[in-house]
Amino acid sequence: MCLPSVIDKTRHRIDFDGHVWEVDVFHGANDGLVLAEVELDDESVKPVLPPWLGKEVSDDARYFNANLAVTPFKAF
């Protein structure tokens, strides 16, 4: 089954202070949205946050890809 629309984004991998950050730059209906995440092997690891990082949205369901496909971020 396909979602109502396709998520169009470009993923960049950026090394910063020993961690690889995945930065997604969205296009199309979500144009202008940029999200960054880092995968950690252990929850106790506290990576140095890059100075270009914005607010934390990990727990905000509006930013999940499945939700962005239905309701683009410009709508909220």
C-alpha cells in the first residue's frame, strides 16, 4: 500500500564530533523542512550537538514521515 503522497527529500550524512548526523532536506509539499538525527549505539551517550541544530522534535508525531505524507509541515 502506498501513502497518499510520496515524501521527497535529499539525505545528507554529516560527520560532527565523532558521530554521523543524517540531515534530510525536504522538497515538494514539505519544501523548507530540514530534519537532523543521529543514531547512537547506547542511550547513555550524549553527543555534542552541532551549532546548526534547531529545536528537538523527536517526540512530535507531526514530523514522522507517515504524517508528513498526509499533512505537510506548512499546514501546522
